[in-house]
Amino acid sequence: MDYVIYFAITIGILVFIHEFGHFAAAKLSGMRVDVFAIGFGKRLFGWNKKTGFSFGELPKDFDGEGHTDYRLSLLPLGGYVKIAGMIDESFDTEFADKEPQPYEFRAKSMSKKIFVITAGVLMNLLLAWFIFWGGNFFQGKPVTNTTTIEYVDENSIADSLGFMSGDKIISINGTEVSNWEEVRTELFVNTLGEDLNVVVQRNGQKKTLFIPRSRIPEDESQAWFLVPEGTRPYVGQVLENSPASEAGLKERDLLIELNNTPLYTAQQTTKIIKSHAGVEMPVVVLRGDDTLSLSITPSEEGLIGIRIGQVVTGDVSYKTYGFFESLYQGWIDIVRMTELTFKIAGKVFSGEVEFDKAFGGPVKIAKFAAQSADLGIASFLYFLAMLSLSLAILNIMPFPVLDGGHLIIILIEGIMRREIPVKVKIAIQNTGLIILLLLMAFIVYSDILSL
């Protein structure tokens, strides 16, 4: 249910921002906007100045007389703005046999058409830029000042690859790293599709570890592949009437020791609990500045009734920026993410990276939206910014049905100084829509397989 709720919130925000860009630009350009819809398909309910609020579809011969019908439609996978005199995904061509009206899209100059078509992408860019600016200004960029591995669990992936507790990572594929954020970027982003040569310092000597890309988890959250110095598990939630609540554990307690074993990761903690079902164990927690010694007895199923998170308690600082410097840094973030997107797309087309490892659809969006929200509002907003930027990049692609496809048609018509025949536009839209639907079906299929 969390997935559904956060998916609806995420898509709702992104679609509204994108379509509002088209809507506002059309209004500013003197165009009539007949429909502003969130979702596709059947009209569930909506409002306009002529009929007021109503449920269900409007009559087929309904004429809003220039008033926009703001509606919520059945399929929550996007939205659209229907601009008078424009051939779009609605395939409305009734106006084609009539003389162009001053309020129609087709009657406006090429510059106004370009402004309207690109306004959705611009709004998505502005949303991403605004969030990146806010993160840089109010919070700053987190810097975990270590490249040392705190703990390597026995028989884990990291253990089988030769990593050891206390290893200090010096470089990855020749790129030197000075903090954990750089380690994560090199492991999971910049080297996507590549095998790794990781240089570590161990007992005063340098050692190179070869890591096949196939052995690295898709993202760090799946298995905490490597754990930075200062990492500790913590209690995220305590169920009522559970062994944990009876033992006195509370939310946000840091778990320091369990059964006289120092704790470093959520996985290690879970393993100890499951292996001591029905056995009373001492547990040491840090609550604020106080260290408490408690005892706990897991159930016969090896559960204690808590959600276990993981947090870095070591040397973490935030690099902050001023107002205008944050704007600049936010734009740099957008440029870097855009470059990375095209780099990854290139690796997909070259066969270096599998499609489902790089791209995701509704299922993955819902999954990551819920996961990011669990980590706090800042994490969710960052995910929203990334998705908004991705939507902007996708929409500006020169493909039929997308904004970039409409833009190409406008430019061609501007060069030819006449409109492309309506039948040709409809054929282009139909072809693009079919391909896009097939691609969407494939992406959803890949999403489900990857769960």
C-alpha cells in the first residue's frame, strides 16, 4: 500500500508540474486550453466554469467556450493538456476542416508554439533545480570523511571478493577517493557496466582487488555491499507487545552489542537474532547520551518485533553553500546527472549494461519512492528531483508523441512555412504511440521480473 500511495504522490506532483508548464505557456500565448487532465482515459470527475463540478464524462458535443475543464482521469500514469487547434494524443481533428481561429495553437507563430511545447520540460528542470538548490542551501552535501571499511560479514559478497574489516579504499579503477560518497559514486554509478580494480590499504601495504561487475549488487541499499567506518544498526520501529517492547527497546535506539557481539550492520543483527530463537540474550543500546544494558528473548520464529535501520555515526559533515552558490551548485548537479544519464543510456545500447539495470517503470518508481520516503523528506525530495530531471530528458527526445517529437514537427513546419498534412501528423502520432505503449509494456514486464 505504501508503494501505491507514494507512487500516486510522486506521479501526481511530476505530472502536475509538467502539464502546468504547457497550460501556463498556452494561456500566456493567447491559446485556448480545453482540458487540463491528471491521468488518461475516462473522466472520473472535474470542474469548469460552465458546468461547475461534475462526475463522469462530459457530453460529446460539450463546448467549454474557452473555459478549461480541470479533471482527474482513470489511468494515473501521466496527464495531458488539450490545446485548441493542436493535434496531440487525443487525435482530435475536428478543427482541421475549419479556418484557423486566433486562439488556436496552429494560428500562432513558431516561437509561441516552441514556447508552449518546451514549457513542460522547462518546468521539470526548474523543479529539479529548485530541489537541488534547497538541498545545497538548507542542508548542504553530506560528506562522510572516511574510506575505511568498518566491518565485513563472514560469507558475505564483500568477504568472498577479498575485502576485510579495516581496509582503507584508496582508488577505484584508477580514480582516487577521499570520502565515502566518492566511494559509492565510483562503485555504483561512474563504473556501471565495468569490472573493478579496487586498491586498498591493509596493514600498511597496498593491495589490488579485482571485482567482476556481476558480483556487485545493483545498488548499495540491497545488501550494504561495503560498510563505512562508524556504521551502526538502529531501531526504526518497535511493534507493540513484542519481545523488543517488553525488553524496553525504543525507536532510534542505536544497537551497540547483542549477545556480547559488537554490532555493525542490520544484516549482522538479524542473523544473530534468528540464530538465537527462544534464547535470552544481553543487548547494549545507546539512547541519546546514555548506554543501557537490557536483555531480550527472540520468539520461536527468531523475531523480536523491530524494524532495523542502519546509520553512519562517524565523522559526517555537511558542505554548505550560500544562496547564489547553491543555485550554481544545483545547476551543476543537473548537468552532471544529465551527462550520467546519457552515459548510462550509451552503455545500454552498446550492450555493456542490461536494460532493466538502468531503466525502470511504474513498479520501480513506486518501490524507490516508498524507500526514499522511509529515509525522510530530504531523501524523497532528492528522488523527486532525479525523477523530474529524467522526465525532462525523456520528454525532449525527438520521438513522436513526446514533446521533442512535437518540437521537431514545429521546426519542420517553420522551415517549410506550411503545415504538415493532418493525415501525416496522425500517422506519426499513431506510430509513436504504439511504439511507446510496447516499450512501456516491456519496462513494466522488466520491473516485475526484477522484484
